[in-house]
Amino acid sequence: MGHLLRDWLRALGPNRAGIALVSALLLVLIGPRLARLGKGSFDDVLLDQLNAHIPEPLGQLLHGVYQVSGAQVSAVLVLAVLCFLARKRFWPELICLVIGTGGIVLLVDRLFKPWFARPRPELSLLEPSGFSFPSGHTAGSLVFYFLSCTLLAAHYPRLRKPMFVVSSLWVSLVWLSTLVSRAHWPTDLLAGAAIGYVWLSFCLAGFTVWKRHHRSSPLP
């Protein structure tokens, strides 16, 4: 067990391990303070300024993006990718994606949001339920799309660039849509991005170690 942990830390690397440590410290130290911010805070001012300068057609488009990127549609996309991986018999990739997507949902919705219990912004256009901090849309989209791209790019290298370009554009729209719809505060997105990046790094490091130790005995 000890050697697996050492291999995992080695695969994670000092830079990503450092980012994970700093993110955890900031979350613990700053998170509770952010949960108490509300009307008149810098988060509130940023939201007001953003919505004041977004053209109405773009705002309507982003509202649609937020709705499309919700839990039900996202679950269908995850299932579709899992079915593709199963059809291709990419079993290690399938397991990694299940752990990645399922884990980030549990971390954000079952651990962090109830812990910080930050109310959502007022005047939300779509009346989302639950707490605000950190953003599940931000963390979930980052983990699902970039983990899927990384796993698939190993088998389809010619599609690597277009997959990452399209995913990056879509994830950026999802993040912006949460602000325009006033579903999240800006700092919710920062925390969600940090948590998503750290969890994505953990999953990819674990996948690297798993592949290395099972290279001599691949799954059927």
C-alpha cells in the first residue's frame, strides 16, 4: 500500500500536489468568511457589473446554456461516454471516469456545500435549489469534460486538439452562464475550479499508477 501511495504522489508531481495543498488551506481559511458575504460585497458588485454589461441576446443564450448544462442533461452525457467506453472495452478509462464524475458530485454536493451553507445570490433568474459555495457546475464540468478528453485522446490522438478546444469553449460558457443567471457568486466559481482541478489531478495520477501496475495483465 505504501509503494502505491508513493507512486501516486510521484505521478501527481510536486506542482499539482502544491496546488492541492494551497487550495485546501484557502478553502478552510477563506471559505467560512465567504459564506457570510452577501449584499454589497465585492461578489455582489461584480455580479451587478457583469449583468449590466451583458447584451440581452447573449444573456438569453447563457441562460439556455445554464439550463442545458444542468444535472439531468449532464447525466445523459456522462452515461453516453460511459457506454462508448464500455463498447470499446476501455475498462480502466470507464472506471476512472466513474470515480471522477461520481467523486466530484459527492465532494461538492454532499461535503462542501452543506459545510459552508452559503446562500445563493438574490434575484436569480432560474431559482436554483441548494447552497452556492462551491459551484458544482464549475467543478463538475471541468472534471467531466477534461477527464473525458484526456482519456479518449490516448486512443484517438488526432482528435486531441479539437476535443480540448471544444471542451474549453463549452466549459467557459458554462462558467459564465452561472454568473449571468445569478446562480453563483464569482468566488463560488473560483472555489469550484480549484476543487475540480485538484480532483481531476488526483484521478489522472491514480489512473497513471493503475495503468502502470496493470500493464502486464490488461483487462479482457
